[in-house]
Amino acid sequence: MGSKEFQARKRQILTSLDRSPKGSIDAPIVEFMGWLNEQPNVVTTSSCSGRISIFLGSSDPSDSKGGEWLIVSHETLPDASAAWSKLQQDLAARDPASLMGTLVTFLLEPFVLHAECADTETAQKILAIARETGFRESGISLGKRRVMVQVRTMALRLEAPVYIDGKALTSEDHFGALLA
């Protein structure tokens, strides 16, 4: 792959708007992403600083389409009681019949980063650092025109059901322990 080709793609990626639903880089990693994108042989293509979320979806595992994010934060939620109250109020405001067949899930998802590299040497350096710092499921993808590195780990991921069919499966204390 020619360096000119990579630099052209890098310019295009950096000038295009963030296409994530949120529409911006997560605040906790803005400086890191800026620094990484200043490096000559790498450009980030997607990232997430990690998030805590509450998702309302179908309780049927074969029906994974749709759903609604009730709470999403890319930083800690300092007040578990307020988050619990918001969740309860949101669900109480809905028609109970509309909650039949639903599952509300607490999700804790770790940092993830995808970056294109100018060459395999750069990707291997990033991969080595990622694995040394605990991102065990990281890897490199080699395409015909692109070298991609993915930095991730699922070791810190947590999913816990908190409501089913509109009925609480847990208490405020347990919910608070999940956020602690």
C-alpha cells in the first residue's frame, strides 16, 4: 500500500463528520484520540470510551431488532439512586401492556478502538501495547488495501437483566452495586 494512498484516506476520514448516533468522540478519550490521529501512520475509524447503559428491548432472544436506550453514559454515574429513579419513572410512564415481552438490561461495556494503519509494522506496535495493557482480544485485520487494528477486551463486559415484562428483577441496592 502506498503512503500517498493512506494519507489521502486519513485526510478523508479526519475531515468527515462523526457518524455515530451520539455524533461526537466520547469526552473521556478526546485528548487521546487527538494525539493518536496526530501520529503519521495511524488514523482512528471508530472508538468508544466505554459506557454504562440501560437498554429496553425484546425479551425474545430471536428478536434483536429495535429497542430503546433509556440511560447512556460514557462516564461514571455518580448517583445510583437518581439513575434508578429515572428508570422507574420512565417505565411507570408507559402503558403496562406495552412492556409485556420486554427486557430491560444493564450494560457495562469497555473501551474499544478501531484504527487504520499505514503499514503492518505500525499495527503490530499498537497491538503489542494493547495486549500488554490488558486488551487481550485485540487484533489486526489485513485487507487488500487496508491494515486495521482493533483494540478491545470483553473481559470487563457485564450484562444484567433488571426488569422483565415491566417487573423489577432487582432492588435499588443491587442496582447501586452494579454502578459502584
